[in-house]
Amino acid sequence: MNALSPPRETAAANRDALALATLARESAATGVERRVLHLRLSTMPAGRNRLHHQRLLREALLPLLRPTRARLFDLPSGDLVAVSPPPGEHLELVRATMLKLLGEEEETAAMAQELRLPTQAAALLAVVEAALGLGGEGRPASQMRAWMQAPAANPRAGKPATAGDILAAEAALARADLSVHHRWQTVCALVDRGPGPQVLWRELRLAEADLEAALLPHQSLDPTPWLRRRLRARLDKRALAQWARPEELRGFTPRAIPLLPASVAEEEFMRLDAMLPAGMRLQLTLGFGLPDILADPDAFDIARRFARLRGYRTAVDDVDASLLPLLPPDLFGLDVLKLHFTPALLELDGPGRAALEASLPAERERVVLSGADEPIMVGWGWERGITRFQGRMIEQRLSGG
Amino acid sequence: MRQMQPSHPSPSPPAATLSAGLTEMVRRCQAAECAGLEVPAPGVPVIAAAALEEAANSSGGLVWRPRRGGFWLLGATQGATQRARALIEGMGWAATPLAFPNDMALLEAALAAEGEAAGPSPPAAAAPLAGMEERAARMGPEAGHGLTTLWRMEGAAPRLLGQRWMVEPEALLHGAVEQNWRGHAQGLLGARLLARAHVGQWPAERKPTLPLLLDMPWMPPPEQLPPPPDSRPGHALVLPLAAAADAQAWLALAGAAGWGLAWNGLTASLAWLATPERLPGEWFFARFSPAATEAAWPRPERLAFCPTGDRAALAFALGHGVAMCSRMEA
């Protein structure tokens, strides 16, 4: 605990810290965006590191935040953290005010750190841990901290990933808490001039880029796609093992999970399958990426056949429009096409649009436009008869943002 | 209470010793009407086992796994057996329904064979996965790849169509290895081929009159490619189908360097891809399977079975003008 914090405020500050950790985790789980301003008052320059300075600053900043939808968290370390829905311009006003109060010196400027949720949820959780005094030397590191800190000392940074690196990453995965890297996204029906978004199912995705960066910092898997697939296969197994528990199946609602085709023939999937009654299997959509299908067509043949026989719904996951020519007209017999929005779609000329529309299933309810982050993308979908969407805009509408 | 006996080395139990559960189930099959299923060689044992276990659990049956492989569902109800059978046959695997006690002779024969069956052989020692990059780097310049000849029967004589400089991942990894590791090994060896091409080290057995097809690793399109060995037409880079998402980028890059494209890894279920409108390529390499004879190949004259396959493959290839691959010595 920070020595400057008055004892009577400790409990409240601890509650704030835990509430902030919860908010970070929820944002990571749902993908809802937030802007964060971390005012590191505990690092205030020498001569100013006094309680009354902090109080003065807090009193000056609170009125700036009060009329907005921002929340202020008062951490045990004396730090303040303001969290706001995007765009969060008022956070910039807060930062400017702080600099005006403390003087615009280099070390003062470094006291204000901007973070974005959900992408920097791990960094925000580290702030909370430090504020709670969990970062002290000699204390046993929590699993999560070990997970987040271990990559910082990667001796193989900058070198191409090897099989040995992947095996080491798999060992780290075995003890890691992956929940911070899970993102639940909602697929909704949203019609023009209709009611608000109607939830159809929720999809569990993994923040793969963040996870790779945590597991193999400063090592790119781009040149070694087979190694990336190997890591994804292990992540699939972890996600499936997590779902195959009785407590996870209580209150089972329609949901989806993207998988490598080969993951369907793994023990973990068989355990989940054995636990799901037929009615629940109908509520589970298995998504397969087109590059993954092409990389392992034999495994895909088995996966789609098994899924059909057992009554799962299936989807071609996140297809870039440029790859639509690689899709057969019957979508390999899968139920749903998830078309990923890219700005290039807005630039299609007339023939290009016509070709694209012709390559979509005529039953447009089988199409989901993913990556729908802005209203213009939903509008583009409506013009093509698409009424099912997934993306930041949907999440914001659902959260009232 | 039994007295402790002097310690003697106890004889090994006979190989045919059945577990108590299996013994009890055999008795039940002898004594009462029940159903069963034999699944001799499922394509994916994990799935077959799960289907049979589900049937056994729901109907008081048991799944027996003989040492010789396959599965037997014993002592189940007719309904549970039917559901398991529908799933297994739906997956395309053979399953023989059994009705006990009438089919006891089949079960007894299998149990007798179990006594003669050798125990499970230890898995072949697999090459370690870690360090495969260093092993690839240490391999001799001629190791890990080979030259195969692409040919087709035209009239009564074979016509040579090209030579494929192929990677051989078995040189780096052997035994049962997961597909992603095998792919990585192919990538490492493909990168070696590419490095040799960059310095003009073409295979010594190359026939200058034939186009060269060069196996490429699955990787992002590089900034620069080496030129082909000469300016004759028909040289092509053989990409794994996994790289199809980058087909246009590869096409431009390869074309600028003087190569065409070919694709490796086609299956019967992806036969429709083998058209220039979908996938630009000079050649499409597929592994032969019985399903290949049923597929509608849009351009069989651009298709090659590699490896060549069995008599059925040969017959289909001869009948449809499909090309095949053979090592030089063949």
C-alpha cells in the first residue's frame, strides 16, 4: 500500500482497484472499447510527492470528468485512472489540466499514460496489480503476472520463431490464464429502420496477435505459418477444454467458436460433444477459416462431415472478399458465410459489386458481415441485403454506447 | 485369510487375459440378446471411439479395443448401436452390426486372435521437434529433396512434361508427426531449395529440355525471387494450397521473375478449384484417393497425381489424361 494514502481510504481504494480490474477484464472479454488515462501520481517528481498535491490535483480533475460518462478510479498507490467510452476527448482536457497544474516538464508529462481497452487490458491489469502491492520483490508472482512478464526477457527476440520456441510457448500456455485474451463478440440481426440489434449468438475469439506478442515477444510468426497453426491448435484445445465443463454448460446460449478443422477430431472436442445434448449442439456454430480449410482439406472433410452428422451449425469464418472466388457456390455445405468487411469493399465499381453480390448466398440470412465497426459498414451491408452483423458498432449499440 | 506365500517370480499374465469388465460382457453376450458393432479400421479412431463410448454409456455396453486395432461395441441396445453405426458409416468408415448371442462365433474368434496378437509395438522413435531448424541447416546440400519427373501416356509412349524439384520432409522428421510440424519441416526444406535457386545451384540431374517445377515453402510472398534456370517457357513455382489466399501476389511476383505457378495439395473435394478463374496455375498436384475418380476435375490435363498411387490411380490417369510423377530411376 502506498504510504501516502490515508488509512481510512484504503478500503475504498482497494475496491476501486478491483472494480478497475473487473472493468478491464470485461472489456477484454466483450471487446467493448474504452479510453483510459492513467495519472501516475505515485511517481510525482521529488518535492511534490505529497498528499496535499494529490488531493489538489484530484479536486481539480474531478469536475472535468463529472459531466461526462467517464469513471474515475482512485488506486491504493495514489494513482488516478479515468476510463471513458470512445472517443474520450475530455481525457485530453484532463491531461492538459494536469500538466498546467504540475508544470509541463518532461518528467511530468510522463506521468500521464494513455491506454486503450481491450487491446491494452493486460497493461491496465499490471497497473492494478502494482497499485495493490502485488509487484513487490520477494512475493510469489501470480500466474498471470508470470505470464505477462516472462516474455519481456525473451532472449530470442528478433529471431525467427523455431519449433523450440513454439514448444516453449506451449509450456507457458499450459499454466497461463487465457481469459484476458478472450473476446466475446456478438452476432446480431439489425435491419434498416427496424428495432435495435437482436442478439443471435455470441462468438468466442482469441486476441491472437496480443497472445502471440505475449508468448513470443518481438518474434514474428508471419514467416512460419505452420508454427502459427500449431500454436492455434493448442489454443483451440484449451478453449474446448474450458467449455467441456458442467458449469460452462449451465445457461448455455447460442454461441460460436472459430476452430482449425483438425481440432474437431481432438479428444477435447469429443469430450465437449459428449456433454452437449442434441439441442445444445444446434446452438453451437463451428467456424472454419478459408485458409485453414485449404491448408488441411482432409481434416476439413472430416470436420464438416462430423459437424453435419452431429447437428452443429457451421460457418466459413471471416472471409476476405478477394477470396470469394475460392469458395464453392454451396459453401462446402456449411451454413453461414462470414464476410469480413474491408475498406476495399467501398471502392468496388459496379461490375465488382455485382460479381461480389453474385458470389454471396442468395439466402442473405446465411451471410454475416463481420468487422462492422462503423455505421457506414452496416449501411453497405444493408445495400447488399445483409442484415446480420458483428463488430465494434454492434457491441457499442448493445452496451448503449 | 490367505497366507503370504514365499516370494517367487510371478509368471507374466498370458497375453489373452481379459479384463474383468470384458469377461463379464462376453458372458452377457453369450447369455442374453444384445447388440454390438465392429469397427475394424476407422479413419479417425478418436471419433469412432467417442461414438462407441457414447453408445456404451447410454445402454450399459462396453467398448473393447483389440491390440490389432479397431473397436468392438458389446452388450449395447439396438437403438444405441444404430445411432453409433449411423455416425460411423456417415463418416465413411465400415461398421459391421452384431447381434448376440448369434454372432458369438465372431467375437470368440476375435478374442482368440487377441491371444495371439503381439502387444502394442513401441512407437518408432521420432526425431525431436526442437532443433529441427539446426538439423535442416546441417543437412548436406543434396539431402531433403529429390527430383521427380512429370509424365503422361500419349498414345503408346510416355511423354515427359517437366521435372519437379520436391522437398522430402521425411529426411527431417519421420514417424507419426502432426501435420503442422510436417508442414514446418517442408517449409525449412523449401527455403533451402529457394536459397539454392538464388545462387543458381540447380539439381545436377535436371534435364535442360524440360520445365522445372520448384517446391516453395508456405510463406508470405518474398520481395524477390530468383530467375528460373533458363528462359524456356513452363518453369513454375509449386505452392502449397495453404498459400492460395496470396495467389494474386504470388502470380505477379512469379511472373515478374519468369516463373508460372503450380499448386500442391489438391483433393477430390477441392477439384473445382483447378481452374484459372479460381486459382491461376500451370499444374495442380493431388494425392490420389478413391474419391478422386468420382470428382469432376475441370482440367484433368493439368492435373498430376504425386505420388503416383496404385493401379487404380494409374488406370484413372491413363483414362483421363492425368499426369503422374516418378523418380528419375523409375
